[in-house]
Amino acid sequence: MTQDLVVYVVYIAYAVGMLMGFGTVLTWVERKQAAVMSDRIGANRAYVRIPFTQIKLVWLGLFHGIADGIKMLVKEDFKPRTYDWYAYAVAPWVVFTPVLLVFGVIPFGGALDPGRLFPSLAEWFGGRTYQMQIAQLDAGLLMVFAFSGLTIIGAMLAGWSSANKFSLLGGLRAGSQMISYELVMGLTVLGLILIFGTVDLGSMVRQQSGTVLGFLPAWGVVYQPFAAVLFMTAAIAENKRIPFDLPEAESELIAGYYTEYSAMKMGLFMFAEFIEIAIIGALFTTLFLGGYNLPYMNDAGFTWPGGSTWAMSHGAVVVTQLVVFLLKVLVVCSFQILVRWTLPRFRYDQVLSFAWKFMLPLALANLAITAVLVWSHQGGAA
Amino acid sequence: MKTPYKRKQYWNEPTLSGWERAYLPEILRGLVITSGVFLRNMGRWITGKKGALTTYYPEETRWDYAPLNRGKHVLTQRPDGKPQCIACNMCATVCPAKVIEIEAGFDLADTAHPKFPVRFEIDYSRCIFCGLCVEACPEDAIRMAKETPGLPSDDRGQMWLTMDEMLTWKPQSDVAKPYPGAGGDAKARGAER
């Protein structure tokens, strides 16, 4: 049991570290990518000076994220006179915590055999293997939706308890928009659940490790390309980013439901948004891009379509899977940032009618067609 | 009876074709454009070229400053390297921002212009670059170069230019202003002395 504890503590440390790292790095990626897309240079002035020397490390502006964090921490924590102080104080955490918890069910690597990785510990581990996933819940995907649904409560709490009409409007918008898109998101994923026959994310990813038609990787996006587009759209709307950032539309609502928040409370909202970009990236990777799988790769190495194999050691496989997962997540995050800096914002009524009159019917049609295809594939009426 | 509101039709009423109404293709086109620009600029950065239109300030100077741009001040020099300035304080008097400080010295050995500046300093944190000092100068001793002073600093005390830093330009080669010993009508000027 101690072995399990050690392994899962390492997993949790990795997951939290990875999410925090993504949250920090994505602020930099967002700035730089936006700058390069618009012929600019981007933030590049913050530096760390090595003590007692004049050597200033700039590193392409990476330290701007640290400067932001320090600024948030040392700013005045302005407290509005509100009738519901407790809800006001707890709202940022209600937004922030579930975002971190969602990662608990996402597999970030294949099977890990610590005994093979560290031969000196082989005896202690006694041949136990662990899936690289913090919680192997059978209801994995349901937990994802349950927790991401909690962030709606946080946004609405913040909007309600700020005693500010801009916040209240932002909270209302956040509530209606996120509930609408939560529904679409769930419906798009139902098609995948039908195909894979499970809601356990680990099992879903393992089913995506093979190939279809002999050469295509058996990723979710191959089975459900249409659902992938809908899921991505709904996920961006769920995260309230441009073009769906109506709850915090600054030209109309100042900062929406976090108008009255300052210092690190406001920073938590921002940080939660950036971590949720990474979470959406991880979820999209897991559901549609084969998770940690590379095409033709399995736990022993590569098996090319021609039949030739390329064996890899266990350590190399584990590292490759971890890196592949991170790279895929980063690519999806980068795509979200591309969307954010390309499209203009919707009007609010357009956001809701887009969800209910356009995406919901499409998601339902996708689900119906998938259901019919799966049914006929499994032997039809028999 | 009230007539129902009829929206005014404008001459430039936006129209959308069916293709544009489908929304998704146009979104894809937009994404292709922005990612194309991104990849082009990234390619330039990676190959060591500059992938941005931005000019680094103050490390880089813009090439397209107008030739007559009123930028950093320049104190002209006599052929012997002394400043042309006679410390008459006219520039400091006319300066609307009162940024010029001159401390005069006296040199009996130089009979042509015995008065000279010991200190000549300009506070660029307050200078408004109006150019009145240049116009007021009777000796053509102060001019303005087109370059900006390039003095961004965290500290206002650091934003002063001293005489040494402004004595950067010897106009002996300036055809518009010939000096004794530089040919031209220098003899006439020399005779005046």
C-alpha cells in the first residue's frame, strides 16, 4: 500500500505541477502568439538579474508571467462592502478548485511499471503496474462534467455577491451561457461514449491506440470529426473566451462577474481561465486525439504498418508518452489562442441562439447518426 | 393609429452571401489567414530575421524620421572644438518649459567671444521639443538633430543631457555654414573679427 501511496503522490505532484506550469506558460504563449500573429514583438522587457552581476536574463519575456503573479500578490486586495462577504470570498476558489480536480481522471501516460523503471526498487514494488492516471474512475467523463459544472456556480456566486450591477449582469450571462454550452458539450461527447462503450477515460484512450482501415490512427477525431469541431466550440464557449467572452465583455460590463475583484482574487479567476485552456486541451487530446498515443505505438515500441517493429525500453516508452501528451495539449491550447485572436466577439443573443438553434440540433443529429451507425455495425436489429 | 417601426435602409447595408452565412467556411478562412501570418513571422524569427514591424525603442532608431524632425539637441562647435555658444541665455529665456540651464564662464584670452558656457544642460524629462531655442539662438550654436535623445529611464535625474553629450557634431563639413579655415567666404567672416 505504501508503494501505491508513493506512486499516486508522485502523480498528483506531476499533475498539479503540470497544470500550474501550463497556467503560467500559457500567459506567455498567449502574449507571444498574439504578438507574432499581428506583426508585433510581444512582451520582452521583464528580466531577472543575477545577483551581484549585471547579467540580465530576459528569455524572450518568459518572466513577464512571474511579474504578473507578483503584481497580483502585492496589489491592494480591495474589498467591496457587500451583503454576502462569505460568498464573495469563496467564489474565486469555487471557480479555481474544480478546474484542477478535473485533471484527476485524465490519463497522461500509459502503463507504468516502477520496478522496471528503477531496478533497485523492483523488489519493493513487487511487479505492480500503474496506469498513469490519478483516479481510474469508471465514471471518469461524468466526473469531468460534474466538476466543470461547478465552475458555473463560482461565476454566478461572484456575480451575485459583488453587489454590483455589472457583476450581476456578467454572472447572469455566465450562468445562461455556460449551462447552454455544457449541454452541447455533453451531447457531442455522447457519440464517443457510444463508440467506445465506456465513460472511463483511461479505457477510451487505450481503445484509441490501434488503427482503423490499417493505417489511420484510431483516434476519436477519425470516428467523430464533426463532434470534434462542435466539442471544441462548446469548450471555448464554456471557458468564456473570445469569441464567447460575453460574461466579461469589457466594452459592455467592465470585467463582468469579476469587476469587483482585485489582487489575487482576480488573479485566481484569470489563472483558472488559463488552466482551463490546458484542461480543455487535455480533454480534447484524450477524447479526440488519442491521448498519449502516437500512431503505431504501443507499450513495447512502434509497430509500423508494413509489419516491421521498433522496440523501445520501458523508460523510453513512458517518457515518450508523457511528452507526446504534453505536446498534443500544447498544440490544442495554441489552437484555442489562435481562435481567440482571430474571431470577433458575438452579440449576446447570438451566443445563446447559436447554442440552442445551431449547435444543439447539430449535436443531436450527430448523435442520432452515430447511434444508427453503431447499431448497424453491431448487427442491426438482431 | 401608430405605424409599426420600419428600420431605415442604408445605402451601405451589409449583405451576406450564402457562403458567408454558413459561417464555418469564413471562420476557417480567417484562421488560415491568421495562422499564415503567424507561420510567416515565426519563420522569419527562426531564420534570424525580424518578424515584426515594431521598432525596438530605444535600441533601434526608426529609419523614417523626417529630416526636419526636432529631436535631440546638438551644440555646434568652433573649429578648435569649443562650443559655439556664447552663454547669452536667450535659449534658456525663450524656453517655454524652462529646461535649459547654462552656467557662463569668462575667458579674457579669447577676445572674439570671451563668454562661454561652463555647464549647458537640458532636462529631457520636461523638454517639449518646440525648437524655440534653436530659433532664438543668435550664434547658431544650438540645433536639433532628427534622432530622439534616447533617454528612457526609471529616474528623472537620469534624463539630463550635459554639454559633453551634446557637443557631438562639428559643422566644419557643413556647406551651409562655412567656418574660418574651411574655404568659401571665411575671409570675410575672419575680417569681421
